[in-house]
Amino acid sequence: MKEDFMGTIATDNGKVILYYNSENSLGQQAYAYVNASDRGILAIDISKTKVTGTQWAEIAANLNTNLSGLVNQEHPDFKNNYKTEDASLSNDDWIKVLQNHPSSLRCPILIDGKTFHFIETPSEISKYFDKEEASDDARSQDKS
């Protein structure tokens, strides 16, 4: 499933990127959680910023899913526009769904360094951040 991309999404180990929709509560909570951390954050609100098709494809590949896996097919915006059970759309169609109906994004997506995660609940972010802070604390202890 994972395709090789030139890496249009600039990832590095010190940076966290959050793709989210500020128009839903999960997106708002995920943004607040990430923003409260002391890490370098790039927050991309997909309701205000257009994500390219190549970026969506790269995100899906790094999450080991198809583009359809990024879309909440139960969301009213999806159901009202694509009245079909288990919609079989082309990759270009799935990208258009994400670009034209950002509210249909399944959940926020966190890129921590080079690791991609679906964020189904805001508290999931803590397990990625707490793990890193624990290793930072351990490194600090070693220097003492």
C-alpha cells in the first residue's frame, strides 16, 4: 500500500504537523492539545487551507490506508453528495471529497517527525507527546 513519494510534506524530528478541521469539536480539541505543547507546531486547518492531491496521497500512504480511509463516509456532507453505499470513487474523486468537503475528514492527522497518526480522540496526542517528553527527561537525567 505504501507508495514512494518525493516527500512533499516537509517532515523533521523536531516538528509536529497537525492536519485538522477547525469546524468540528475533535479538530478544535486536537489543535488546542497540540498548541499547548512546547514543541514546534505547524497546524494546517483544512477548512481554510487547501491541501494538494499529492499531499493527501502521501498522507494516506504513510498511514497505510487508501484515500477513502481518510474520509468519514458516514458524515452528512459525504452522504448528501455521494448517495451510495460503500462508495467506489477514483483516487481523484476521493481527493476532491477532501478538498471540497473538509468536514468529511475522518479525524485529525498528526505527523510527529516522520511518523503519521490518526487522532481519533484528543487524548491520543498525549501518548505520543508523553513518550517523547519521557525520553527527553531521561536524556536530561543522564547529563546530571
